[in-house]
Amino acid sequence: MENPLVVLSPPLHDLYAQATKAVVALTAMLLLPLECTAYAADAATPSSYRRFQVEEKDGHVVATVPLPDDAPPRWAKGVSQRQAAWSPSPNAKKPYFEGPIPFVIAPEDAGEPFHRHNHQPAITWLKNGDLLAIWYTTGEETGTELTVLASRLREGEKAWDPASEFFKAEQRNMHGSAIFHDGRGTVYHINGMGPERGEGWSSLALLLRTSTDNGVTWTPARPISSGANYQKRHQVIAGTTMTKDGALIQVCDATPGGEGPSAIHISRDGGKTWSDPGGDIQGIHAGVTELSNGQLFALGRAQAIDGKMPISISENLGKSWTYQASPFPPIGSGQRLVLLRLREGPIMAISFTSGNRKNPTAGNMTFVGKNGQEFVGHGMFAALSTDEGRTWPTRKLLTPGEGEFDGGGHTRSFTASPTRAEHAGYLAATQSPDGVIHLISSRLHYRFNLSWLNEPSTHAP
């Protein structure tokens, strides 16, 4: 705008106008970085969002933009920020088993999505004493309606909260989730995401967001490792782990098929940067843990070796692997194993006696009963190794001993008995600081401790 107090001849008038425009343009250029910086800072502010938009360039994910909600979802409401004592209760030296109880609870709040198929869970403990579980719900596994839900088991409560939506970009398949508390207050949520209107999980982006307030608010999700690209090796598998040196390890399926290898993505700087070292674990849906000598040890689904579940070992943090047979039966469709280093030292593996979920008695294992006699059992079991995965002498059938249960997912109904446990399910586990192991299958939550695992099967003959 021209200054009305200045009257100039036409030539000088034009010169003044040009100079004024130049000053305005220069001022805008000087202010632009400040505006961008402010925008970036605002965009990085954690919030209680569940839906977000995706920014792309040339088919690659650049960033995500959280979308505000009219009201916070249930998983973000009324969450205590008090540090829990996490004292051993029940007493860690006393055998403890409880459950199973459902953690997949249909939403009660209006507008929340909930479909017939609920699958692929992950779980972590939080510093306030809560547990947080996530999983996907969908009509079809390949569909773009597939979204991630969450539920809390709040400290002192006996039942999980009803579910509410946790992570979704519209018209995208959000396949594969992991959630992990590093023990120092940061919770990592890693998730796959398909291209807009793209069905299936053959090509996924790989996204990460974090929370430092017990999962109430989250940073905007960002692509990690090769995750800006829609490609293989990005189907996230529950079971994020951390090495003694603080490296974060995330397992992903390397192939969308029912049989093939797994990959890992590693961060050595607290999740800031990630990379895929390039090697392949034998078997999809793998579990990975670090051995005392710094090697990585993995178990996988399918790709059996001599009729047994495959073991993969890496001496170079996943650049290459060697393979051998484990003592465990191979598992198959509708099943996923757990591999977890316990706080007390042993490595725990949880799997199934039969890889055929439609014929649970097709395979079996021998267990020790309370009278010291061996018996044949079927279904979900735990095994312990105290010599870094070389032998697994302690094995226990994970059964409540009796009852009718709905396992959800591909498992559906089953009858528990002293010799029969849940026969299928996608497993995930965390061990809270009080020593309790929290195991979830596709719908059910089990709780037990190391003392119970070391005790002969009390339900068995």
C-alpha cells in the first residue's frame, strides 16, 4: 500500500512503489524461516490423536499430520501420571498364575470402529502401573478399513477398558503393530501403513511415534529406516527389544507370504535413526533376543529345519545369520511365537505343540506333572533356557486347567483341560517390573511368573 503522505512525480512514484514491494518481499523472506520453525515445533508437539493425514512426494512418505479429535479417545482419558511402585505382588518367589481374561473388549463410545476380525496384538507395561495393548480390527485382512485399536488395563483394575481407535490414516491398510516401553519412560509405537486405497500388506511404509506420558499423547508419526518407501520388509511384528548397549531392534516380516524370512531394523541412537542391516531370519513372525555374548538369537514360523522350528543366530547385528533346528515343533497359519529375555535371566519361548490350528492334537509335547510323572499335552506352552538357547529343559503347558474360552482371531472357541491349552493365536508378551509375565493371544490375557513356570504342572495328572 502506498504512503498517502508522500506525493511524488510519476517516475519517482514508480521507483518508490518498487522499493516498497522489495521491502515487503524481503520482510516476508526474513519472517518465513521463523514461521516454518514455529510450524515445525507445533507439528512435533505430542497430542492425543488417533487419525492423521499423510504427506507424500513422488510416492514416498514425507510426514504425517495429526488430526484433532472432538474428545480424547478412551485410552487417553483419566490416565494417572503417578509413578507406580511396581512392587513384587504377588510375591515373586510364590508361583502365580491368573487368567485368561479378554483384553479385546468391544467399544462403548459412539463412532468407534470394531469389526469381526481382531488380530495381531502387541502389549507393553507403563511406568504408571497400567498395561497398554494394541491390535488391528478389520472385516478383511487385505481391506483399507483395517485400523488399529487400543485398550488399557489400569493399575488395580480387574478388567480391560473397552477399545477405542488408536492409529489410522483414511483408506489405508495399517498392517502390523508393535509397542515397547524402554524402561526409562519412553514408549515406542511402530506400525506399518499401506498406500492410499492399496489393499493388502505386500508394500508398506514403516512409521514410528513415541510417548513420554504413559501413552496419553504421541509425537506425529514419521517414517524410519527405509520406511518412507512402500515396500517389503516393513510388516511390523510385536516383540521390539533393546540390547545391553541400548540398540532398539524391530522385527518385520520380509515377505507378505505365509512362508519366508523376517528382517530387522535397528536404531543405535534412541530411535532417531534406523537401518535395515540386510540379513534374513529364517521364518516369518520371528522373535528376537540378545544373547549374553552380544549375538542375536531368533525363532521363526514355518521354514522348518529337519521338521523343527528354525533357529537363526547373528554375530553382526543382523547383517548375516546362520541357521539350525530348534527342539520345538514348527508352527503355522494363525499362530505366532514369543521370545523374551526375562528380568531374572532365563530366555523364555512360548509357542504351540501343533502347527495345524485346525487339528490341535496333530502334534504334542511331553511335560512333567505335579507328581513327577510325564504326560502328553497339547496347545500353548512355555519353555525356559538358562544356557543362552542351547537347551530348553523347563517346559510348561499354559493352561488354566478347565473352562470354555473364546480365543478370538483365527483361534475361536476352545476347551481348556489339564492336558489342553489354547491351540492357536498371535502371541505377544511383556514382563512388568514386579516380575509378572503378561501374555496375550489374539483375544485373551494370561498372567504368571517365573516361579510358576519352574513349578511342575499343577493341573496335570
